[in-house]
Amino acid sequence: MVQPLIQLQDVYKAFGDNVVLNGVSLSIFKGEITSIIGKSGEGKSVLLKHIIGLIEQDRGTILYEGKSISRMKKGERNALKKKFSYMFQATALFDSMTVFENIALPLKEKTRMPKKEIRERVRNKMHQLDLDDIDRDYPSQLSGGMKKRVALARALVTEPEIILFDEPTTGLDPIRKNAVHSMISDYQHRFGFTGVIVSHEIPDIFYISQRIAMLDEGRIIFEGSLEEMQSSDNPLIQQFIQGQESRRDGLTGLTPQPQGERRYQEEMARMRNDNTTFTIVILTIDNLDMVKKMGGYEARQTAFKQFASRVQQSLRITDICSRLGMNKILLILPRTRKDEAEELCRRMAEKFRSEGHMEIQAYPGFCFSVSAGMAEAEMDKPIAKLIAVAESAKNIFYEFKVC
């Protein structure tokens, strides 16, 4: 069994008569993004501050690699703190400092690194996050999304092992919000840090999370994968999931992944009872990262949003369309055989080609490739396995360009 990188065991915290954490137990694993969700005022940010050591627990134990942090010697605790970084809710950039100075600040405060080395480290991090030309700008000159990127650069500049994100998309519109999520996911894959995110952005946050922890009345009532969450028999979890049924994905307006999977189960029940059939189709924008490279994270999200809108407009009223991931859309086509799904994809490709350009801000003539994989349902086959079949069945015949 894999040992958690960080583990909270029966942690309590009260402020006067207000009990905020009431026996929290939580495991955070190395190299994963764990998202902590829950209603406003449940203590999510307080929990985050316990992890980094900004707040001391009243009772309970917090372990790092199996060792109690409170029992560590002063030198060990100081060394541990250097492994952490924190991205604040409102970015906490200093308006009197330039972008370069803001990013360099943790190195100047926490290390004895020579000035030349600091300059090189900051320049390198700015280049990695596409911030090359704004080093002399001040935060007041930046957009909300750009401020978030600068804050992330500052969090990454010390090359931490763990980054804690406190509501990192607060105040952003859906495109910029998803751009920040995409940015966090991209850099987590690139640098391999362990991420812990406090968020109320549901279902958007699910697309970048390997694990989800739900805080309710001061306790963690669930921790695990999205799939495990959906199959939980905890009535509070089921109530939460059912509460998401009316929600739409903030970026695309599609039904979110959990609802799409619920509709899959409904179609499977219909197949079992009425001897009907249905087919799933996975539409993947294969070179969406190229849009990001040419136009940035917001351009990538805009492209995906507009593509999703056009897919919806091309479907029948009975078809089910939901977001599957950062660049994928799941179609569930009731009473449809695979050959009929193939014909639908052909018609969709022709329709997109005949309609011409799909505008992407700053790069209106850019083309990106969409591939379709499909699989006809088999009795009682889990959705994950059918999706895998559809993904493996991608055929160049069904690839088409959207410009």
C-alpha cells in the first residue's frame, strides 16, 4: 500500500466556541492533485492552512511521509516548509513591485541565493509560463488571468514539492477560470509537484483532479476518485451528486461528466429492459495544445467552448452530450447502431466544413484536428471499458479539420 505524502489524523480546530475542524482525517498522495470541496464556510481554507503550518491544530496529528510534523526538530520543520508553496485566493501580488520583483520575492526572503542566480531562476520560470515580456509591468496593468499566472510563477519559483491553492479561480469568468485550471494541470504534469486545491468550482475542478475530498460539518465525509464518489452509498454524497444534476459545465454549457455517466446507466437499463441498443462517440480535439502554444490558455478554452457549442447544434434532441475531459466530449446516442453513429459523424464533419471558419481570438485562420472514436454498447459493460474501446477504435477516416 502506498504511503500518503501528507496525512491528517483526527484533526480538531476551534476558534472560541466555533468548531471548524471536527476530527478531520485526510490522505494526500505524492504527484497527484487533490481537490477539497464543500459548502462555503465549512473550513476548507482553514484545513489548507493546517497543512502548510500557518495554523496549529488543537488536537490530532499531521504526518509528512509518515512522520509527525509536531515531533520534528526545528531544523526538520524549517526544511519541510521549504518544500511547500502557497497560491493565495486573491493572488496577493504587491502592487508596488514589478512582475519580476513579485516572482523573485520568495527567493530573496527564503534563500541565500546570489542575485545573478535569482535573476536566472526568475527569467527561466517566466519563460516557462509565457511571461517573458511583462517583467517590468506592475500587477495593476495585468488582466485577472495574467495575475493568476504571475502568482503561479511565484509559487513555482522555489521549485516546491507541494503547492497549495486557495480558491485559485475566484472572480474569473468561465474561460479564464478554465484557463487557470488548465494551466495548473499542465504545469503539474510538467514539474510533478503535489497539488492541493480548495475550490467551489464544481464540476470544472473534477477534470484536473486525481482525488477529491469532501468536507462537511468539519469532517471529511469522502475521499477518493470521481468514479468512487459516484458509486458511494453515503446518502450525503448521493445528495450532493443529485444536486449537480441541474448544473452545466461552466465553460462549455454541456452536462458535466458525472451526469453523462449517470445517463449512460439509464441507457444501459433501457437496453436491458427493452432490448434496445445505443452507441457512444468520443470526440477529441487532438491538437488543442497547439492552439494554446499560438494563442495562450484562454484561446485554447475559447476554441473548446466554441467547438462544444457547434457539436451540440449538430445533434438530435434525444442525443446526450457531456464534457469528458480537458479536450474530449462524450456523445451517447440512444437507439443508434455503430454504423448509424458513423454516418452521424460524417454528416457532422461535412456540416463543419461547409460552415467554414470557427473563430479563435487572435488566430482566426488556425485549423485544429478532431477525431472520433465510437463503440456500440454491450450489455452491462461499464462505461470506462466502453470508452476505452471507443478510444482505441479511432480511425483516420473519421478525422476532420475545423478551421
